[in-house]
Amino acid sequence: MKVLLFEDEPYTAERLMDLIKQYDPKINILAVLDSIEAGLEWYRNHPMPDLIFQDIQLIGGNCFELFEQVDIPVPIIFTTAYHDYAIQSFQVNN
């Protein structure tokens, strides 16, 4: 499985990668991206992963800006401490 991570906090990114690898060491973490700009660049130059772990607040804005510009047809697991975005994340992930 090919996984893409969006997280702008280095400690949180490391912890999430550790948890994913504990779950299944064969999972291939393609990249850890920390900003809207990095995400847009990545999507322009790479095929879609199988799964995305997506933080809401990133450098340069929130992740919903990505969804306005890129069609993302793969499952997304939102990883955030902000409950305010719960409804919006369910709407995006239909």
C-alpha cells in the first residue's frame, strides 16, 4: 500500500509514521508534506497514493484548499486536533 502523509508538525509526523509502520511494515510512505504548496506540487508530479493521512491545518492554509484544486479519488483519514472541521471532512471524503 502506498500512503501519503500531510502533517506540518515534525514530531506528529514521526509519531504517525511509527504507528503506520507498527501496523504494517510493508506500507510504503511516499512522502510527508507540510504545506498546501507542497501538496499541490506533489499531486502535479506523482500518481495518486492508495491512502492519504491528512492534517487539516497546514503551512499556507487548511487542506480543504487542496480539494478545491485537485480531484482526490482515494480514501482520506483526517488526522487533526481540531473538531471544528469534522463535518467538512466528512463532506469531502464522500
